[in-house]
Amino acid sequence: MNLDFHELKKGGFIKQQGRDLFLMRLRTIGGYLTSRDLENIARIAAKYGRGEVHLTTRQGVEIPGVRLEKYQELIAEIKALHLLPGACGPRVRSIVACPGKEICSNGVVDTRAIAGKLDRAFFGRDVPVKLKIAVAGCYNACTKPMENDIGLRGVVYPELAAERCSLCGLCQSICPGGAIKIINDRVSMDKKRCNGDGACIASCPNNAWVMAATGFVVYVGGKMGRNPQLGYKMFDLVPEDDIVPLINSILAVYEEKRKGQERLGDVVRRLGPEVFRELIPYPGRKEVAAGGGN
């Protein structure tokens, strides 16, 4: 069988320990699988592998112990079952996302929807060096967006409908950032201290706090591995419709400015986060001062 192993890696078929043994990497979109998907994966693992799977750190599934001669048959069956192959090598990897507001009580954005958009727009795209994207639905950042090349964290910023406010003080007591203060029967809010967590909106008994704006904080340049660093907070409030064009712009600047095998974070650190941000043609780029891991 005359196969290019580099091309195989693009489709998630990766050499493992052992003669002529490979693993088949499957991806999910934001970690979602149906019960039927799980049944089909189990059947494939028993039929083509050694009856077991490995759950990856990027919410995917790997089936080890696959023989090279079974490659064409396996790929055909995966396609017929509507399972999604993963990827390896220098390309955009699987999009990681938390459950978001659909399930999590802390979620403020629909992470499943944005993960689907990002998967369609970027998964498998050839890039100079591997590139990872993660989406978090709230301030808790469970998917660690600051540790990815590009990380998104959902935010919702409130405003007060003063005529509904009873001055009960609940918002002041539960605000994680300490942004809300009630002094002399007046409610004030320090926007610089607001985490965008939406706690005041969710908890107000009179619906006095309402949503003023929602979107994503965008971090750029995070990575783990041998030389870890946290991503830089590049943009404070990016609407969902702007996310795909913005990431396209970030990748264009990265490819233009990189040297050799630099990761995105290496380029940002070398140029400086402020300089890198200024190169991105996005009108909201001046909204925040870049800072590592903020």
C-alpha cells in the first residue's frame, strides 16, 4: 500500500508504538457526542483496534491498535457513520469548548454554536506549526483559553435599569469582581472591575440589571509544552459575528511575521503584544491594554 504518512496525519491516522500499528484520531465539536456516536465508536474500536479507546485532552477519541492494511476500510466506515476524523501535525487542531449556557448555570454564551462555526472555518487548516483554539463560556474559563494559541472567553456586560432597583444590595454582595457598590442609596459600577460574568443579571430579583453587551474576550499566544506561556488579552469584547474574521486576521499576521517554526505565542512575545495587536485590522483593537494571562 503506497500511502504518504504525512497525508495520513492530516486525517487523524497516526503512527504509534509497534510495527505497522496506527491509531485513529476522531474529533468532537466542543466535546459533544451522541449516544449513537459512542456505540459506533465502541464497535469500530472492537472491529479495527484492540477494543479500547483513549480520550484526548482536546475532547477527542483515539482508537489504538489499527493495522495499516485496514486504513481504507476504516476511513470508509467512519465516513458512513458521520464520525469526524481528527488531525495531527502543522494544522489547526480540534476546537475545545465547555458546555456553555445551554447546560452550565455559569455560562453566558452559546459555546456549542461558536465551536461549530470555528470547526467549519478553521479545523484542519494548514498552518506553519500546530495551532489550538479553545472556547470558555464564562469567567471560570474551565477550558483554559489562556493556554491555547487563540482562546475565547464569553462575557456579558450589564447596565442598570434604575427604576426597577430596590437597593436590596444582593448584586453588591455577589459580584465576584467587587465592581458594584451601593453608597447613599445610589448604585455605581466600576466597569474596569467587571468580570463580565453576568452574576448580577442572573441574581437580581427585580430584573434591574439587564444585558448591555455580550461577546468574547480574546486571548492570543498561549501554549503549554516545553516552553509554556499564558496568552495575552488582546480584545475585551468581540461580538460572535466578528470572531471568524478576527481569527483569520490573526492568522494572516502570524504567517506574515513568523520566523521559522515559531508558534503564534513566540511571534507575539518577540514583536510585543501591543505591536502585534496593532497589526490586526480590527476596530476594537484599542479597547484593552494587552497583558499576559489577564
